[in-house]
Amino acid sequence: MAKAPDELYRARFLVEQLKISDKYLRRLMTDLSKAGFIRSIQGRDGGYVFAKSIANIHLSEIVDAVEGMDKYLGCVLGFEECSDDNPCVMHSAWLPMREKLLETFSNKTLADLDFEHVNKY
Amino acid sequence: MAKAPDELYRARFLVEQLKISDKYLRRLMTDLSKAGFIRSIQGRDGGYVFAKSIANIHLSEIVDAVEGMDKYLGCVLGFEECSDDNPCVMHSAWLPMREKLLETFSNKTLADLDFEHVNKY
DNA sequence: CTAAAATAATACCCTCAAGTAGTATTTGAA
DNA sequence: TTCAAATACTACTTGAGGGTATTATTTTAG
Ligand code: SF4
Ligand code: SF4
């Protein structure tokens, strides 16, 4: 969609392109629309359109909308309880990574992705 | 083990400490010993000892030994085929992360981890 | 010789997240 | 008022990874 961000896309079409199940797509799209990235138009001749400029859609926001960004900020070692005063052995070593990850996903927007030389989704 | 790297540790003991299954522990330990990090001593009064200084054991090597480092260098999006000339949309955005990850795991050694203020494993 | 240790190989189980499927409802242009 | 679209909710399937279990073998101090 980001290739031609002003078009209207109907679910049917997207499902064919992405080769995923109808219901699954709709679930995701609904999530995204609730998050305000796209606008969903119901009724006949409905579909999905971007609701804001793709330059204003940060990757972290998308992740948050569909699965929760927190997941990726958790521990490498998979511990539940985690704080600076109850650290695991990796704590200090891992911190810079977390920073970098957060930074990457927070700074990059949809517009930063390279949709031109790409033939897989 | 890295807390007192010169001791001999028997499987029985480690199993109790880590609360994981006997067989599982042994599998891991055997992997590690094959990789040359620890030496396994068979027979009665046997056990496991470090075979090299913990300052010479890089995290990436450990991961390689037990599950394969490559796993973590793959794509964010989970595509199989991936190369610079068949990139996915995230390719350029993701590269720095991969670098950082590789760097972290390659540079840090067991000795860099903080075993002092830690009470969970 | 024997007991206590590690090794080996293989099959099994369990859980969880990703994805599918079913079915009924609402919306709105023509 | 009809029809094609999106929504909502719930149940199901599936696959992979992390971990267990079994059983049999080998090693070595005492
Ligand atoms: S203390 Fe740090 S490294 Fe350890 S589990 Fe928590 S966040 Fe992860
Ligand atoms: S092209 Fe880059 S971002 Fe895309 S799947 Fe391959 S490694 Fe990952």
C-alpha cells in the first residue's frame, strides 16, 4: 500500500497479493485502523486508505499496534522479573542493544523503507 | 560456574541449582565441551571444568555451540531468501541492528558478564 | 569389581504464538 | 432494497522450540 499511498485498497485484493487468510488480514487491518494509521471505509465500494502521511508512521507504532513493542524490549534470557536492581548476568551487556533497537524502530518511518527494489512481501 | 571458574562441577549439582532436567543439562554441557569451552571428566569423581579462561569465551561462540548464532542474524521479517540484491523492505533499515548485535556478541566474553549482583539463572 | 560419574541416540511432550475458519452483524453507495 | 464491502467474536489448527524421558554404553577412582 505504501507504494501508492493514496489509493483505496479492498481486502479481497490485499489478500490475493499477500497470500494470507482473509480473516487474518482483516484483523490486522482493523488493528491498524484503530491505531489511526489507516482509515477503513465500510459498505459497498469500501476499503482501506492511509489516514496519515506514511512519513508520520513510525515502525515502533506499527509494532505496538499489532503485537506490542514491549515484547522486543524484554530480556534476552527470557526472565520475567527484571529491573536495574534485580539484574541478570546479561543486563549491562544487553542494554546498548535495547537502546539501538528502540532507536531504530522509533526513528524510522514507513517512508524510510525501500519499496522500490522489492518483490516480496 | 563462572563465579568460581576453577572448581569441578558435577552434573548432579548443576541440575539442582538450575532446576532443569538432568538429560537436558548434559546435552548442553556436552555441546559446550565439544566446542572446547569446558572439559568433561568421566568416570567416578568426574564432572565439568572450564577448559579455557572465561575471558576467552565469547558470547557468540557459546550461542553458536548451543543453538547457532546464525539464527539471530536472519531477517526481522522471517524471510528465507535474503541477499543484498533481493532485499525486503526492511533491509537497509535493519542492517545497523544486525551489526550491533553481532558486535555485542562477538566482543563480550563470559568474563564481561556481571555475576556478582545476581541471584537468578 | 563396582559404583558413580559422563556420553549417546532417539523418541516424546508441551506450550505458545501465528495463522485459519465459521458465522453472524453492520455499513453505505447505487 | 440490495449487494458488496468491513467488523466482531469465537473456536480451531498447526508448527517449532524448549525441554523431558528412556534406555543403553563408556569411563575411571577406589
Ligand atoms: S536484567 Fe537486563 S538482561 Fe537480565 S532479564 Fe532483565 S532486562 Fe534482560
Ligand atoms: S533483505 Fe534484509 S531485512 Fe529483508 S529479509 Fe533479508 S536480511 Fe532481512
